[in-house]
Amino acid sequence: MTTGQRYIRNWQAIALRGGAALVFGVLFLLWPRPSLLTLVYIFGIFALVDGVLALVSGIRRPEARGVDWSLVILGLVGIAAGVVTLIWPGITGLILLLIIGSWAAALGLVEIIIGVEWRREIPDAWLLVLTGIVSVIFGLIVLFAPGAGALALATLIGFFAVVYGVLHLIVAFRLRALEEGRRT
């Protein structure tokens, strides 16, 4: 079984990650003036949930064919970012921005790599590459322009999470359609 086939079978985890990102983004767009502490907790919970789902996706193997280390690493990075954020909620805004920017850029790079690996096996792998590019751009903006106001940052985070979530949901449902097509 190829890597792409394993991802097709695991479309539910990708859909859950997309749904979590979408909810996170909508919360930020509807509530753009969260306190820094609320921002810290919301980000920490999101990164932790996303990391756990990525880790499970990397370990979960229907036919026990080994571990997908790219998803395991992605999951561990997300879990670490979430745990650090939740353990030290009083960190300064600049450190939080560096965590968010670094996490998004790393996440995007891994997704670009996975999408490029899928290109021969899955027709719509470019959507995952696009998701990765959005993540990298968002991460770089946050890393190189941390002086943006809290309201602007909250709105930027909200838009990023909504776009990221929608793209993941599209990928997941395309994978589901491929899986259903192979069953019939």
C-alpha cells in the first residue's frame, strides 16, 4: 500500500483537522478583540488538537505497514507548541507570535512536502500544497511583522485558520471520494 493510499483511507483525520481550524478561525473572526490570555489558550488548544490528530494520522495504519514520520513529526511539533503555550500562558505577546509563526511555517513546509509526494497518486494533491503555501506565508508574515496590532493579528489568524480549514476539508472530501470510488 502506497503512502497516498494510506492517506486516502485516513481522510477522516484530515477532515477533523480542517473542521478544528475552521472553528478556530470563525471564533477569531467573530471575536476579534480577545485578551492575550484568551488568544494564548485558544491557540494552545488548537495546536494541541491539531498535533494529536496529525500524530494519530501518522501512527494509524489500517494494515500495520509502519509509521508516517512526516505526520508524526508534524503532530509532535503541534503538541509541543500547544503544551508549551498552555503551561506558560503568561508568556509575552512577542513570544506567542514567534510560536504561532514558527508553527505555521513548519506546518506549511511539511504539508508542501506531503502534497508533492502525493502528486502522482492523488489527482488533487495540489490542494495540500496550496494549504502548505498559505501556512508558510502566514507564518512568515507573523514572524517578520510581529509589531502588528492585536486586532489585526487576531483577524489575520482568523482568516488564515478559515482558509486552512476549508482547504483541509476540500482535501479530505476529495480523498473520501477517491476511497469510495476504489471500493465500488
